[in-house]
Amino acid sequence: MAFDIDKLHILDETPIHYLPSMSRALGIQLFMKRDDLTPFGAGGNKLRKLEYLVKDAMNKGATMLITVGGGQTNHGRQTAAMAAKYGMKCAIIAIDEYPGELTANMLLDRLFGCELILKKSDGRPDSVQLNELVDSVTQVYEKKGEKVYFIPMGGSNALGALGYYDCAIELDRQAKELGIPKARVIDTVGSQGTFSGLYLGLKDIKSELHLTGIAIMPFNEKSLKHLEKHCNEVKDTFGLDLTVDPSEFDIETGYVRGGYNLPSKEVRDAVKMVASKEGILLDPCYTGKAMAGVIDMVFEGKIQQGEDVIFIHTGGMPGLYTPAHRVEFEKELMDGVHIL
């Protein structure tokens, strides 16, 4: 289904690469959809959503984008880059502490001219604090004459989901061309926008691809209800002729590794494995955690030997430079540094 909705046509089709060394190591046929190779802001999956969201902001005469996330948000970094590209101001709001150095995504945000507003948590739910802070910050900028357009966390609203509805159609066609029309597609599940767009797109075109999400933060019954509600919102908004069935959501919840963006040896091992075998960099929050989940699923028998698997690389490589992760990598890798 094609949508008669304005978007910025900045993204070319991203390739699917076969990973021979990882395939041999795991005993599967592993492919990677390279959505980390999208242009602007060091790439990543959020640009598919921002094609729709930033165009909507421009159509409404916005002069400034405001979004939310963690202090090292990949979505925020890509939003900041798009704001710079299209001549808008940008601010990222986070309930987070300053990590002691301006590095990784935070450094890139500032290079793009984006302002960062960090607030230490007062103990209340982050969502409550974020809503209050967004309201107050918006008022400050509007008093300065800006017309603010708010983009939710991860770009995960109905309009943003169209970016991965589009990707689902692209992915299905590419998989058929590669001779793997029934492959398992692996997607990280965080703010749920990427998964919901893929689910709706694949279902709408009756694709034979099987979508499996790997949760990178706690995923419970409330999360499932939120995903169902979001999918129905997208379906109703754009008139999709399908039924959202939560029993079809295949989401692995056992590979969270303690919580969102926490350092994990298993995740670092997965990052090092892909880097050393394929020359591709994952990140320690999203794709590294999902790949660690894939490795576990293979050895647990959840992914069968010889199975065709397409792993969606959603970007996030700057996360390797966040202080908490970088320090742990340094401890493990210094044995190969020879100081003469």
C-alpha cells in the first residue's frame, strides 16, 4: 500500500549483506540489513521515521524540533542532524545525569548545534518528569519566537511508523531477490516504533518473512498492551485493512541483560565477535544486545541450524564511546596494546 503522505526523499535503499564468517561460526545463514548506512548524523534507523516527521514539521512551519530520550539517545542524535540539514534549531531533553565528559552521541549532538537539557531524576516516573520538562522548555523557546514541533521518544508515533512500513516492503522484495523469502527477521525492540512498522508492513503485504523482536529493556504485559495500542493507532490512522493480533508478536524478553544500556560482558563479546569476523561495528545498547540474543538463541535451539536470518542493523555505533561502555571495553582490549 502506498501512502499519499509527504515525506523527505533522502534515503536510498539500504543493502542486505551476507555475513559468511558469522554464519560459519553460528551454523546459520546470517544476513544483515544495513540501516546503519543511512545518510546524515552517522546513520541509523530513525532517519526512516524522520523522513515523515521532519517533513510534517516543515509543512507546519516549525523552526525548532524538540525530542526526548536518554542522554546518549541515538534518535536524538539523528534528529539533531536532520534539524541541522533543514535549517531548524533542536533541543534534546533527557532525565539523565551528565556522564562527566562530552562524548559519543552527546558530543555529536553539540556538533550539530543541538542543545541538551539534562535533568537528574527526582524519583518520580521518567515519563512524568519528561512531560513536565517538555512543557516548560517548549514555553521557553516559544517565548523566544520559535515554533516548536515535538517528536516523541524514538520517533515512535503513527506517522513515524510509516518509515518502517516502507522498510518492510523493501525488505520483503530484497529477501525474495536473495532467495530467502521465508527468513527470520531480527529487530531490536526499544520504543517499539521500528517493530510496529515492520509488523504492520509485513502483515499488510502478506509477506512470508517471520519477524522476531529482541527486547533491549524490560518488556512486560504493559509493554505488550502499549505495542498493541500503537499498532492499532497506526492501522486506524492510515486505514490498513488488517487485524492486529498480539499473539503474533514474537518478542524475546530474556536477553535484557539487567536493563537499558547497562554494560554487559555478553553484549561486549557479541560486539567484538562481529567486529573481528566481519569488520562491522555494532553498539552496546541496541544492536550488540540483540546480536548477543541471536547467539544465545542459536545455542538454545530457538534459531535452528541452517536457518536464514536477516539481522536489522539499526545503527548506534557512537554508543561504543559512552564512558560506561568504553571503560569496560578498554579493560578487555588493552592486552593487545603494546606501548614501547
